[in-house]
Amino acid sequence: MTLNDIILLGKKILIGIIVTMIPFLILFGGLWFTQKLLQQPSDPEPKTVSHSSP
């Protein structure tokens, strides 16, 4: 094997890893984004209702 063969093999392995990771990133990114959208915002101060007397 020559140096060019080893470099080509390394590039193919790297591209294979990247192509494999893309669907996982899309899946987990979508799940994270969905969780953020569906999370109810926490309200630190309780709201008070004022009643006016007639």
C-alpha cells in the first residue's frame, strides 16, 4: 500500500463516519427542538386576581 492508498482509505472512513452521524444529529436535534417547543414556561411569580367590589 502506498501513502496515497492510506490517505484515500482514511478519507473514505471519515466520510463514512460523517454520513452515519448526520441522521442521528437530525433525529436528536429534532427531538430536542420538539421538547423545547412543548415545554411549558415556568412562571416564577404567581399571578394574583384582583376583584373589584361593586
